[in-house]
Amino acid sequence: MSIWTRTAEALGLRQKLNPGQPVIYLNQGTSVSPLPNVYWGYYENLGIVNRGVNMLVDAASQIDIIVEEDVIAQDFPPTKGVRRSTVSRLLNSEANPFQDISAFRRLIFTDLLVEGNAFIYFDGVHIYHLPAHLVEILTDEKLYVAGYKMQTIKYTPEEIIHVKDNSIRGIYRGASRLKSAANNMDLLYRMLAFQTKFFENGAVPGLILKSPNTLSDKIKERMIEGWLRAYSPDNGGKRPLILDGGMELDRLTNSSFKELDFESSIRIQEEGVLKSLGVPPILLNGGNNANIRPNQRLFYIETVIPLVDKLLKAAERFFGYKLIPDNDIPGLQPELQEQAAFYSTLVNTGIITVNEARKGLAYPVLPEEDNLRIPQNIAGSAVNPSVGGRPPEG
């Protein structure tokens, strides 16, 4: 138990403990180790997995974090006293002296997607990424987490920011988002491996040589070796064949090259992987498509922002400041036509001035356009015709 935990208990700051924690402790064990991750191989070898994960990681890493003045009410914040400007610097510009902020964020979000967990170490000055597949969580019978361990190095709960993805198996470690697409990735990998072997074998289905006579094993082996040496597609597939002695040529299967392409099946499996990650498949298709824009907004609103929010909530609890994502990113900006209509409505209804609208659209201000336009009702009233009409002049 850390000194912070003991001090908090001594001061009576943690009086309401979860009575079910001992049961959870016994069920989960004294420590929760990372499971062997089989998804790194898919990430490195399957293009669709690599592309889908990288789209999410890169999009999430581009979102800056706004640190609010309001401090979240906590009985005993782990890092009480850290300045707001310091938190903003750590999360937006300089996490540590050895990495740029983009590289640091990409490591965090890659671990969160592929491993289901991300661990950040705070030494009091800088924050560092800890590989999730090496970090072990030490559970506590009363206070949830007793600490963390990476091989022989131990950390206290006050030193680690743990970002956890969704999981149904336990409360300590998250599950990889690729887990639900394991069958899709396995089948896709097998189909691509079959295609590779097919081309390594000369892109020719298995053949059968039929002979009317019974041949000894020695003669069979000699004929096979001669066939491979003389008529291998790798060594001249256009060489004419000569079959004598009553031999006939037959195919082992009736599958054509088109049937072996698996194009439709591969596309279905790839879409399954992308949907598991939360990436709309249409974003990876080329060409001019009218649905790309709404799907791009859907991608950010339903996938990217919730992913970033997991990091923000973990950092909020650790540092004590309210953190919100900066939504000033191209994927969430409205179209220029939508912006123009929006500002025109605000100006014509007297809510903002012309110059305020021009600033919002990144245009220079104009002189004598700082007054509100008062909307006028020029239509007469059906109840009282004297109400409405053209306003009096002068």
C-alpha cells in the first residue's frame, strides 16, 4: 500500500469502500497479467488491419486537448498541485524530452486499440509510455489497485495513468478491438496465404498424368522429376508438352483462376475487420462518392472522439483538471456552403453582426458593419392589419 493511500485512509478521505471488492479481488487474482497478443502479426502482415488501425491512431493523435480551469472535485487527487499549464504542455506539446507529442500519442492509441490498454508513467515532471504487453496490474483487496509491475520494476497507483478499453471479462484490463474480428482476420490471412502458395507453385492447378500401364515407383519418381525440370512454369511455361506411351493429361480440380481469386470473400472479410474497428469501409474506397462526407463525420463522432475521451477521462482523474477535446479538426468542420448559410441566418436575425460573421468565415472586417441588423416584419397580420408592413421612414 502506497504512502498516499495510507495518508488518505488516516485522514478519513476514503471511508466508502466497495464491499464487493474482496470478491472481485479473489475472482481476478492478486495480479492481472497481459494475455499473449496474437494480433500484432495481423497488424504487421494484413494490409487492411494495418490501414484501419493506423487511420484510427493517426486521427486520434491529431486532436489536441483543452485543459479547463475548473478542477474536478476529488477527495485526494494523486497529483495535487500540478499546474494547469504543465498539464497542457505534457498533453499537447512536450510529453518528455525524448519524443515529439505525435509519436507519444500514437504509441498510446496503438496500445489502446491492439492491446486494449495503455499505461503512462508520470515521474513528477514528464510522462512516458509503458508497453501495455509488459505491464502487470497488482490488485488490492480493498482499494482496487495496489500497484503496477513491468518485469522487475514496480510502480505505485499515483505514478501510472491507466487507459482501459471496453471489456466483458474483468474490471482491470480492457480487450483488444481486434478480438471480435479474429475469425475475419484468420480467414483473410489463410486466403491470402493460399494465393501466395498458388503463385509459388507456378499459378497452375494440380495436374494428373494418366498412364494405361502400371509403372514402378522408381519410374514414377523419375517421370515426376523430369516433368518438373522440363515443364515447370517457372522455367518456361510456354514449352510444348509431348505425351507418349498412351499417357493423358487431366486436371486435379475444376477450379479456374477466377474462382481462386477470392475477391468477393476477401472484400467481405476486410469490411468485417473495418467494422470491428469502427471505420466505415467507404472511407477506404476511391472515387467521387457523395456519402464520404457524412461517413467521415460518423467516423469521428462515433469512433475517434470516444477513443480520445478514454484517454482524457483517465488523465482527468489523475491530474484533477477538466479535459475536453479540441474539435477544430477538418473532419468535423462543416462545408463552406453550410457555414455561409449558418452565419447568414445569424446576421439576418440580428444575433451577430456582419463583422462577427466575417471573422467566423476568416474574412477581414469592414468599416461600419459592427451594428446588429434588426429584423423587420414586413408582412401584415391577419388579426390586426395595422401590425406589420413597411416600417416608417425618417
